[in-house]
Amino acid sequence: MADAPGGDEGGGGGRHQKKRAKKGSTRIDMTPMVDLAFLLLTFFILTTTMYRPSTLQISFPVPPEKDQPPPDPTKLDNAITLILTKKDQIFYYIGAFRNVGDPKGPPTELTRTDFSKVRDILVEKNKDAVVLLNQAAGDYNAKKITEEEFEAKRKEIKGSKDNLKAIIKTDRDAKYRNMIDMVDEMDITGIGSYGVLDSLKVEEQLLLDVQKANL
């Protein structure tokens, strides 16, 4: 008798045989992601503005030659000394520093101000130069003089020996930003002769410490 189709002899094909499900591929193609990452990186590099550290340009006087006599000391009769300290405070005095008992005049006292008032003080002390600078600016705006003539006139006015001179000093509690702001005030108020120092005289420091105790 012939075997019926689908018998056990074939070793499979029965109706109770379990079929294995095909497994899907789990491989992820990362090539588009890498391409996108490089495109974004290139975009940000080309469109980002690179940071450039800001610097302050200060011109120093040229020292004399060895065979030349030293220059005359700068007269401080028409000078203001500005001392920058903590909490954006400024202490200043006019003229040369004098200790107690100096026969040339009374001892120096510090006057307190801040950045909201210091411009008015500098303009008042240097008002002659400010008037001339404003006149030159008015002539330039009215096109009476060229830009080159205005710059030359401005340089001449600021370089006059009769103008107010300034000495900017900072103590250990001053901020670098305050010093930059004070240098900007020099240009605004027409002061062409000024110096920047990061140290104080012993006598100046003693007076400043007394004033700072009340801040």
C-alpha cells in the first residue's frame, strides 16, 4: 500500500510544524548622519565670528639718547590724579601730591566721585580745550573744513601744553573695565596728555585706605 502524501517519512511538512519568522535587519546606515554632521560643522565654522581679544593702545614717550640730557620733569600744577578703586569709585586731587608740613602748600586731600560725575569734573577743568574742540567739530559738521583738517586741528588742540593733564592710577581693588572707561573719558573730554600707573605712592595709599574704610 502506498504511503499517503504528507506522511512522517519526509521528516517535515506536517501541519503541526512551526514556521520560523524572518528576522528584520537591525543594521542602521549612519552615512547620512555623518554627512549631516560635517555639513553642520562646516556651516558653523564659516558663519561664526571668531573672537578677537581687544587691546588698549598706549603710546609711551621715547627715552632720550645716552648723550642727551634728561627731559625737564612734567609740571603738575595743571594736572589731576585719578585713583580708581572698588565699587566703581574714584578719588582725585589736583596738582602735585603734598605731605603735611610741605612749605609749598597745604597737604593733599582726596575728593570722592564716580563715573556718573567724573566727566563733568574733567570738562570743567579742561573747559578751554573742550570749547575749541566743539568749535572744530561744528566747522567739520558744517563742511567748512575737511576731515583731514579737522583731525589735524583736533590733534593740535589736545596736544597743547596748557591743557589739563591726567594721571590714572589703580589700586588692587580696581576693575580693569574701570581703567578702560577712564581712558575713554580722556578722549571725550579732550585730555591729550595722560598716563596710566598700576601703583600708588605710600602716602597716596594711606589716604586712600582711610577713605575706603567709609565705602
